[in-house]
Amino acid sequence: MSNSKNKLGFIDVHCHLYPMEYIELLEKRNMIPRVINKNDSREFLIFPEEDGPNGVGGRPMGSEYYDLDQKLEFMDKTGIQTSVISLGNPWLDPFPDSTGDAAARLINQTMSKYEEKTNGRIVAMGVLPASSVDNSIEALHQIADTQRLHGVVSSPRIAGLLFDDPQLDPFWSELNRLGLPLFVHPENGVALDVLEGYRHTLPVGIGFPVETTIALTRLIFGGVLQKYPSLRILVAHGGGCLPYLAGRLDASWNSDAEVKSKLKEPPSQFIQRLYLDALVYAGPALQAAYRMVGARRLLFGTDQPFSVSDPDKNIQMLKAELPNQTELEAVMHKNAMDFFNL
């Protein structure tokens, strides 16, 4: 197994690995999301259009989804010193019972060992069970007490609840107290009925970032960041549509006296407290994120091993759009060190 330390020193905060015990759990399902075996290979089915007798099929799920050596080879090729990996969607949301509770403990234990196995090159975030708020809080404590877990990943729901649900208040309070980083990543997409006909491209290209945008907007308008100002939240895919919609959200907030009375500052002020990955593929999109949160709150990511990943394009885009070397080094390395306490 590779031990090399690449001189470029990039840190990838948005990439995934699926431990085999988790893949086997998805293989036992008979409805999406699930993994099927077809022609001696695995296929990952997430969206309704992919499944069923007339389904268009999912994405091939090869060993790059779970093999540490292949992850290290990708890192060496791309110039990545360290990968902060997380379990990818659907996490444990399809298992809101004792099966998911046990899986969370097992997966977190498995992923916590990657750091030692790779001499610190692959480090991991933990995952939450979906069975209850109390069990999610218990998992937070376990993750915080595990030396080689550096945060937690979540879908746009926790224990099946939207981020602004009052039942989650104890969760946000404890996350705030513990100081654990939270990485928010889309799961199912939204408006899938009007995104059909283009396989997974429109659900991933539009449904995912819009799902993220809705989740974080509810978090903000629900007053969670207002009540718990120390929360450290990293948002996937450049924050979805948040940088572009910040002005419109401010205008809509300002137009409703009742909403304005509950949220004391404009939504854009809370968006500026978030951390965004720089996984946006295009210069103008990066500039929107950069102008919204600044270079100190942008972090490099690849989305590997998914087929949408294009790290070389993103690296070249970042170098072109961030000519200030100090800011570029912050985005590519230092911000991740600080955010995850590496």
C-alpha cells in the first residue's frame, strides 16, 4: 500500500468510500436505493427511473467504491496528500431501525481504521443512524470519542427530520457543544418527476444541489444557526444554489414581517458562516461561492469515485480563478487542516 506524501499537498474533503459491509447491506434491499448484481458486476440504483423492469439502470459500482489501494492510486495520480472520506448516499436513511443502529457502529469502527492503515493519508468522518434523534446524539458522542473520526456526514435529514424540525433541537445543541464538523450532502434529489428522461444526469446535476439548497435554507430560516452560532457546517457542491440565491433570500426575508421578526439578521449573513466545498467545475460558479463566503471558507473536493468527478478540471479552474497563492493554498490545503483539526 502506498505511503508516499505528494509534494502538492492537496486535501480532498469531498470523496467517498463504501465499506463492503455497507454494500452488502444495500444488496439485501429489494427497492431503491439498492445495489444489484448484474452480469457479474454491481450496479448502484438510486433514482426511480433507474429501477424496475423498464428501468434505465444505475451506475456501475466497481472496486473503486471500496478499495483503499485504488483510492491511494487516485490520490497519487491527482496530487492529493490526504483524503477526508465519508460514506456516500444513501447512508443509513433506508435503515431507520436496529439494523441501521448496528450498521452505524460497525461502519464507524471500520472507517476509523483507515487512517492507521494508510499512514494518515485517508482519514474519515462518521455516519449517523436514522432511527431516532436520541440515537443520533449517542452516535455523535461515539464519533467525538473516536480518535480517528474527524466529523460527521449527513443527508438533508437527520433521523428522518428536516433540519428546522424542533425535535432536532437537542441534536443541534449537542453538535454545537461538541464542536464536531458536519458535512451536509444531498441524498435523493428533488423534483425527480420533472427530471426524468436523462438517466441520472438531471437528478445529479439539478436535483442534488436544489435538495441541498432547500435543506440549508430551512436550517437558516428555522433559526438553527442563530441559536447555535458555533456550528461548523460544510456544504457539498459549492453550497448548491445558495451563493446565487442569497440576495433573493434576503429580499424575501425582508418582505415578510413575521419571518423577519424570528430571524434577526438577513439570510445572507448566515450563509456567510457556512463552509462550502469548491466542487463547482466552472469559474463563474466558484466566484459566486468565493464572494459569498471568502477564500477561508472554501475547501477542495473531488467527489471521487462517482462518474461526475473531474478533479483535473477543478484543479485547473481553481488555479485560474484564485491567482493569489495564499488563498489558493488555503482552499487546497490549510482550510481543511483547520476545519477538521487534522
